[in-house]
Amino acid sequence: MTGRPVDVPATGEHGHRRRRLAVAAAALVLVALGVAVGSRVAAPGHTVMTRTVTVASSSARPTTPAGPAAQPTRVNAVAAAATYVSELDGAMLLDPTRLLRTLDRIASSQARPGLVAAYEQATTQATARLGLGTVPAPVVILRAAPVGYRVENYGSGSATVLIWRVGIVGSGATVDPQQSWATETVKLVWQRGAWRVAGFSSTPGPTPPLPTTVLPTSRADLFHAVPAFQEFASASP
């Protein structure tokens, strides 16, 4: 997979071009999950986990203050971008019904067809590359958390916000747990009284290295330990 940013088209285009862009955007979604999923598959005879699937959503879900009576501001643009990146996390790819409901709510009217096509393609790819539906059912880990943001552009009812985040992806069937750092570019437009997504793109990094004195946790221990930690989003105040 490439790390080159590819925007989901925000205007109507011919079907063949939309399909090509949808495939490119789907690849970016998989990059955002953590790595080029499927690049490291279990070798023949490799032992896979046999527990049931455990999928975790994003650990941080900020809420946007942009309601019907709100006015566009830099603050609620950043909040909207962070919320939407968190909502469209890896776990969302495994729930097509919730995915469509979310896209209906957050996408601009112009961008919705392209976003739906892109994420439907991403769902198909993620399901296959994570080995879902195989027997025995693998443990699947999909987690991501925002680290920082930068407002790239703002004004006249539009904004471009960059979200820097870290992700962890792993599947007992296909992919050893591994971390990834990515920058998500969220293009927003003010529409129907709230910020709506006009386009997404993703590029790898910036990626800080681990200290050379820190050894990675073993594959088996990661699959055992990570699902035991609850997400902060599920904690009561």
C-alpha cells in the first residue's frame, strides 16, 4: 500500500472513476487501521488463536458541539474532525449497518456516494485480510487513539484538519499485532447546521521509534493482554 493521500471525491463523477477512487480510498482506510493489513500472514502450519473475535473501538471519542443552532468555529471544526475519525475506526468496518448510518449523518451530500463506495470496499478488504469468517474464529484487535491535531485551513464555511493518531491492528488468523502512526486529513464543509465530511485522506507517520532497550511483547501475550483492557469510551464518569 502507498501512503500517498487520495481524497474521496466530493462531487459526482463517472462510475468507473468513482470505483477506482473508492478502491484507493479503501486502501487508505486499511492503512489507517494500523499497517498494510495482510502483508504479514501466518506461515503454513503457524498456530493461530482459537478464542472468539474481540474487536475494540477507538479509545477516545470526543463529541462535537456543532449542533443545529451552532455557528462554525475552529474549535468545533477540530472537535468534529476528531469525532469523525474516531467514529470511522477499524471496528466500524466490521459493522456495515452502523457504518452506513454514520456516513448518512456525517458526510456532506456531495461526498456521501464516494464515501459509501470507499468504505464498502474497505469493509470487504478488511474482512478478508483479517481472516474473519474463518474457523476457528480469530481474535481481532483494532484500536486507535488521537494524539494531536493541526488546523491546515479554515474559513468561508470550510476547514481542513489534520489528526495525528496511533493505531494497533492484529488478527490471530493473519496479522501479528503491530502499531502504526498515521496522519488523517479531514476536509469539512459547513452544511445543514453542522460540520460535514467532504473528504478523507491518510498518510503514514510521523512515527516515533521505540527505545532500543524496549523489547516488543510476544504475539501470544499481546492477544491475551490487549482485549483485557477496556476502552475509556466505555467508562462511566
